Amino acid sequence: MLKKNNKEIYDLFKNDNKTVIIAGPCSVESREQILDLAIKLKRMDVDFLRGGTFKPRTNPHSFQGLKYEGLDYLIAAKKKTGLPIITEMISFDGMDDYLEKIDIIQIGSRNMFNYDLLTKAGKTGKPILLKRNLAATYEEWLMAAEYISMTGNNKIILCERGIRTYETETRNTLDIQAIPVMKKKCRFPIIIDPSHAAGDSYIIESSSLASVAAGCDGLMIEVHDNPNEALSDGKQALKTSELNAILIKIKKLDKILK
Ligand code: PEP
Ligand code: MN
């Protein structure tokens, strides 16, 4: 299997013919869980495997991730399937041995304003998925991207994941307008994370299809085959069979629109 370099990985998001699909669990929970999911997702033609191992949870008593052990399992899943991997980093301490094996570094919503972390992420030279903070304006989000760019690393992928509004029925409100606005303001690809926007799995299909129709470059969707047992974000997780049904529709949309 040919290993893709940082530029080749980043260029996958510039494919005008296809919506890039990133899927995986909110958190890596065990070796078996991530290997089993990765094999299923690979068969479904997913492009990237996601999985959190350092989890910045709102509640400090909630599951905080398997940390380095989780990274080892995620890397094992990459080795087994060939799927490139993306994972959130909340610090670069102790990461030297892992960086080479991680294909995209995710900067989470909570850390979009952590300028020291953005600079450190930029300096790795890896593609960076920069999530929008739930209360950030477009300008603030672009300025966060600028911190990464200033290190000489322009391999930035923007990710809209819902912003906080007065609505409480859904976890956040998906700002689909971010797609045309960011396309006008910068040249970075923009992907949509409908899972954290919705907070509930029944909403994911509609918002995914709407995002593709609005011209996003990719989607990042959380999956878990036993959502009731998930250690984080089970309510918004799709089963792999449910994701597959959506991916079939996305392929059709891609054919019409891209
Ligand atoms: C995640 O993608 O695992 C995550 C924690 O998302 P966010 O930073 O958008 O809350
Ligand atoms: Mn999550």
C-alpha cells in the first residue's frame, strides 16, 4: 500500500468530483471497537477514519479518552485497513513518535482560540482540520487559520460543526452559510460535521445532504454500532448501516452536482 504524503492527503479535499467522507467513533474505546469499525468503513468506501483519544469534555467527570493507548489502536486500524487517520490533539507533549503516523491533526472547537496550540500544530507541517469554535465569527475563525498559515503551513481544512444559538432542541445550529462565505473569503477547503451540530442521529441525513448541495468539500460523521453503549456522544452516532444509506445518496448528489 502506497503511503500518501502530507500534500497528497491535503489534495484529496480539492477533488471537485467527490465529497470526502471522514467517519468513525467520537472516541476510540477499545482495540476491537476501532478495528471492527475501520474494516466496515473501508468496505463502505469512506476516505478517512476518525477517532478521538484525547477528549476535551465539557464535564471533567466524563470519559476523557484512552489517550496514547487509543492512538496506538487508531494506528493499528490504519495499518489493518490502509485508511488514513484523523484525530484531535489538545497538546503536542509526547506526540513526536505519533505525528508521522497521523494523517490529519484535528484542532477541536474548544481550542480554536488556543493560539499557542495552533502555532505548534502548524509547525508540524501536517494537514490541519480547524474546527470553528461554537461562538466564533467567520473573521475569528479565519484569524485562527492565519496563526497556522504564519508557520508556513497552508494545509488547512476548515470544519463547521455548529454554533451556539438560542435554540435548545438541537445541540448546536449548523451554519450552512459558512460554506459559501468561507469559499468567498479564502481558498481553504471546508467540510461539515453534522454530528456535533445536531446532537441527535435522526438529523444527520438531512444536514449532510444539504451541506453537499451547498458545496462543502467533505463531511465528518460520527458512527458507533452500539450507540447506547458509546462512552461519548452516543445519541448523535449513526450505525454503520445508517451511514451507508446516506453515503449512497451522497454519491448520487455528487454525480449531479460535482
Ligand atoms: C470531535 O470531533 O470529537 C469534537 C470533540 O468536536 P468539537 O471540537 O467540534 O466539539
Ligand atoms: Mn463527539
